[in-house]
Amino acid sequence: MLKVKPKKRHIILAGALVTLCIATAGVVYAIIYYGDQAIARQESTSKAHLAKLDKKIEEIEAKKLAEKKAKEEAERKAREKAKKEAAQKAAAEAALQKQLAGQTVTPAGCAISGAHGNPASIDVVVNKKRCFSPINYVPADIVYYQGYPISNKIYSNLVAMINAAAAAGKSIGLTSAYRSYDNQVATYNHWVSVNGSTAAADQVSARPGYSEHQTGFAVDVSSGGAGLEAFANTAAYTWMTNNAHKYGFVQRYKPGYEAVTGYSAEAWHWRFVGTAAATDMKTKGIHTLEQYWGLPGGGY
Ligand SMILES: [Zn+2]
């Protein structure tokens, strides 16, 4: 065994202790240093990841904003378009009303009065030369049959005729009856807008204040769904040409008399004039009210 002096042994021990302390400090430092590095690396990875997420969120939000803006823009454009269309429609309607105001001015002398000029009397004659006075005349005795308004003066005869036809196996239904002045304004305007001019509309529709339907004495009929021109080919039409006079009705616009009545033939349009006049016309073979009572007719 090495013999060391006690003093020297102390020095060696102290040296060893110092060395141990330094080594320990180094190890501790290394642990702390590398630990920090690892944490820093982890932090940096997390930060990058968060940055990516943030970017993604920003992108989604930007996309959402762009979509919202596009939607708002489309809605704004649609609103503008609708507004423009409404304005155009209103302008067209105003122009049409202006045109009608000029066209449908009551011609001098067309207002009915005197003989066959009382719109509340069943012998009244209204045609393109004879308009209502007042122009917006409304019958005071409107009643309803099959849901259609008619003058009470024709009610019982109309019902009796339709019932007699039914008993003979012929079905007759109404498709139109009394039409007010305002209703005819709408009807006539409709045909003006469809056909493009008042001249073209005059071919298919009476001007307001000139329609026999405004008396409440005229009806349009059909049979089993066959109305207008098709009615002429029905058994009900044949029955009416042979029997309607017994109930006071005449076919108002017959073929061959267009120049007299001012209207193309209408198989479906029947007018009540009372049984005396209707039977007398049938017996004498007179086909128009204008000829029967010696009144002007034809076009406007
Ligand atoms: Zn009619």
C-alpha cells in the first residue's frame, strides 16, 4: 500500500472532489442545454404547424367572404333587373292606355238613346255604331245562374230553355254572360297586347262600351266542353237554332251577315230579345236585329 502523507492525501481528496464537481456541473449543463434544444425544436415544429393552420383558416375565411360578396352581387343584379323590367312593363302599359284613350274615344253620335236605345230594355241594340250611354252603364238587376251574372229579365227564360234542351238530351252550359265595362276594358286591352294593335284587337273583341254583354241580355254557351266555333257542330246548337226563339233568344251574329252586324259569325253568342220579337224574326226569316228594327250596323 502506497504510503501518503496525511497532508498530501487531503490535497488529492480535494482535487478529486473538485473534478467530481466540475464533471457533475458539466453533466447538469449538458442535460439542461440539450433539454432546452429539444424543447426549442418542439416549439418550432408546433409554431410551424400553428402557422399552417392559421393560413388554412385565413384561406377558408377569404373564400367564404368571396362567396358572400358574389352572392350579394348576384342578388343586387337580380333586384336591378326586376326593377328595370317592372319599369319597362309600366311604361308599356302606360303607352297602351294612352293609345286606347285615343282609340276608344266615343265617336260622335254613337251614344244610344230613344227607340232601342234604353240599355235596361230587352229591345236595346248595341253594336259598333251604337255604344252605351253612359259608356260604363251597369244593369241594376244582375242575378246569377250557373255562377254567371245575367239580367234578371232573362233569368226564367234562360233556365227554361236550358232545362228544355236537357229534357231533349242536349246539354247547354254558360261560358260567359254579363261583362262589365271595366271587365271589357281588361279583355280588350288583353287582345290589344296579344295582337299588337287596336285594329287587330277589334277583330276578336268588342271595345269597352260597345259589347252586347254589358246589357246582361247576352250569353255565350257551350255543350259538353264544345264552345266557341266548336259549338256550331253540336246537337245542342241545332236544337237552339230550332227552339231558342220559343224562349226569346236569337243567334246574334250569323254567317253571311258580317257586314250588317259588324261581327264574324258566332255560333256561341245568343241574345235575349223576348219571345215576341224572337218568334217574329224566325217567322219572317230576318236574321239580324239591325234589319229587324232598321238600325245602323257594320264596323266602327
Ligand atoms: Zn258573346
